[in-house]
Amino acid sequence: MHDEDCTDDRSARVPETAPGEFDHLLREIEKEPVPERLLELALKLQAALVEQRKRSGGKGKRDKA
């Protein structure tokens, strides 16, 4: 039994980050341009999902209650 040797101290492995650092990182990510191809794929996906919903009669997980 090696319980004393095997501590599960997750805080020792995860650096502490202030909320302000996350805000800064998110702002920087949001400034990055979105590739045109990614926008095209997102629009195609959205259209395919709408079409699928129309074909299934609008029945989905949300409608089951």
C-alpha cells in the first residue's frame, strides 16, 4: 500500500490562472479571423440540419417530453 507516496494533488499539476487571464485569452482568440472555408462549412452544416429537421417533421429530442 503506497497511499502515502501516491498523493492525488491535482492543484500541483494545474497552474493557477486568474479570471482576468482567461478574459484576455478569450478576447485575443475572438480577434482572430475565421477562415472563409470554415464559415462555408458552418453554413452548409446549418442548412443540412434545417433540412433534416424538415424531413423528420420537426421531431427531435426537444419535442419528446
